[in-house]
Amino acid sequence: MEKKQKIRLGRVLSHKMDKTVLVEVETRRRHPRFKRVVTYRAKFKVHDESNTCGVGDLVRIVETRPLSKDKRWRVIEILAKAEAIEVKPAEIG
């Protein structure tokens, strides 16, 4: 019997590594004792074969076999690309 793979949604925090991106996944759950909604954040190193992800992109990731020491996830698809804002040097100063 095949084990079901976990699928998560997250935002890309960094894409400085080759074929790897750092993705932050946010989950919101009710605290068992205090009954408040608490935000939990986890960071995963995710395999990006084609180096297409950029910082701020919304991606869907899937759990996979160990690809390296820290990588256990792969990018399935990019759901939304982040908008790049261009600022000219004259506008800063």
C-alpha cells in the first residue's frame, strides 16, 4: 500500500541556492488551552529543478524521498508569481 504524500502551500523566502528554494509554510490552528488562533510557521528547503521560483512566489510543494541532507520536498507548481517593483536610484535619494 502506497503512503499518501503531504502537500503544502507556501511562499518562497530565498532562491539563492542552485535548484533549491527556501519555502515558508503557515498553518493556523486554535490553541488547545487558550482557544486563540495561533499561527505556526515552518521553513522547508525545497527542490526546484528548473530554477523558476522567485522570492515571494506562492508555490505548492509535495513531500518526497530525501534528495539531500535537508531537502525532502519538491515544487509541484507555481500558483502566483510575485510582482517585481523597480526603483530607480534617483527615486531613493
